[in-house]
Amino acid sequence: MYFPFLRGKQYELIALRDLSDLLSTNRNKVSPIIEPVKESFTTLRSTLEALRNGNVNFNVIVNPVFGDLVGRTDEVLKFVKETLEGYKNFQIGYYLSKDRDVRESIQSAINITFDYSGISFIHAFQITNFKELQDYKPKNKVLYHIVDFKKTSRRYHRNLTGKIVSLEDHFVIQDRNSNYLSNPDEFFSEEHLYYLKDGFKGFSDYLMIGDSFSESGFLPYAVVIHLTYPDSDKKLRIHHFVSNSNDDTTDVAGKFGEALQKLIGWLGTNIITSQAIEEFKDLHKNGHFPGLGYIKKLSLKHHIELVTSLLQ
């Protein structure tokens, strides 16, 4: 099973909402992880409602470590209860980013008064108090241990009992978008091919955003479109389509047009399909620039749809 990890900024959430029908059809293959990061719950509410209407399984983190809602677990839980009460096909997610999170998260979970399918612990730290974690009752409430392998040792997960999901950041982020010109095509991931053989219940990634978090955007010198695709062995690669006129921050729409032209040309010899690809083609046909957030949304949608299609 694939667990795409998205921080709940507007276009990340809209990407999930747009894919609600696909996720509903493939509910046994995909279970998104959502970390709310914005004080306004408007887009998060409409996204969760769309997933609920499609009977999609998902994980919603209630103690986020980024954004406006840090330290506001009770407020997030109240929102989840109001939005999802009566729906059970989702997991409550807790970050474990330091040892004391174990006790606090367990106590918080014990106090939850509404129905849900179980707990997902996101291990973003190499905790040491395993006994307290394993003694948590009822044990059947812990469905998944989602382990970030860049923040723990490779053998760390062997201390855990239950369903283990591997979480890795495959996106190699550059300081400047123009730097992607030096390495426009690179390996991304092969976890979807081997996670079951490695003994994991599922695998997770941060898509083509990476684990980094930024509160606000900025006018770029270069515009880049990130697109994942399968090679002949069904391993995932990522291609970066970068604009050419990158000397200043003027004419962002023109820069997008340059990057999009490269993508459309590449599609002439690389046959891949998705909802997002069709939207890119329409943008090219109409000469329309929808905004940088919308472009990121399309890349996210394409990646989730692609990985879903590769799962047996």
C-alpha cells in the first residue's frame, strides 16, 4: 500500500480532493497521510469530506510539527471530530519526534471520544522508550508504524511490533530551480517494487516536494516542472523541465511556457498518461499560466496516480 505524505497547504489538499474518485476506486492501494499546517481549516474540511464521501482510507496527523497548528493538538482533534464523526475509515496520526512525544501521544489517544480505525505513529525520531509504546492499550488501535528511515537507523524498525511502513524522502532538492538544469533526469524510487519483499506493509514518500517546509512562496528566477515516470524496469525516475530565461524574476508566465514546452516535447517520445498530463496539454494548447501552486498540484496528482497504477 502507498502512503503519500502531504503537508496540508492549499494545493496539496486540492490535489487529494481532485483525486478523490481515483482514491476511492483504489482504496486498497493508497492511504494518504495529511499533516495540517494552516490555521484555516476550510480547504482541509472540503478535502476530508471528499475523501469521506469516497470511503477513502487516510491518516490525519493531529500533532503537526510544522505550520500554524504546532502545539494545538486538542484544536485539531476537535476539528477532526466535527468533520468526520460517524466515519471510521481513517487513522489518527501522531508524530514521534522526541521521546516525550510517546507518553503525550498515548495520553491524547486514550482521551479520544469519537470513532476511528486506529493509530498511526510517525517515527521522525529514534525514540528509546519502546516499552511504553508497546504497552499502549488497546494494542489493536495501533495500525501502522510509519518510520522515516532518514531520521532513524535502518534497523530501528525491528524494535517495533505491528505493521511497518517505510517513509523516505526521495526528492533531491536544489537551492535554486535553475540548478536542476545540470541534472534534469535522475533516479527517484523503487520502493513500490520491493516493499513487500522487505517485510513492510506499505511505503511512503514526500512526493516531489521533499521533507522541507516553507511558510510562503517567492517569485522564482526559474520555473521548473517536476514529473515522475517509470523506466523500462518500472522503477521511478524524475525529470525536471526548467525554463531558459532565468536571469531575473520577471515574466513568470513566460518562464512556465518555456518549461511546459520542454515537457510537451518530451511527451512526444515518452508515452505516459494521467489526469495531470492531460491538464498540462490543455494549458499548453490554451497558452494559459494557472499559477505556481497549480503547477505543483499537477505534479503531485500525476505522481500519486502513477504510483497507484504501478501497484499490483
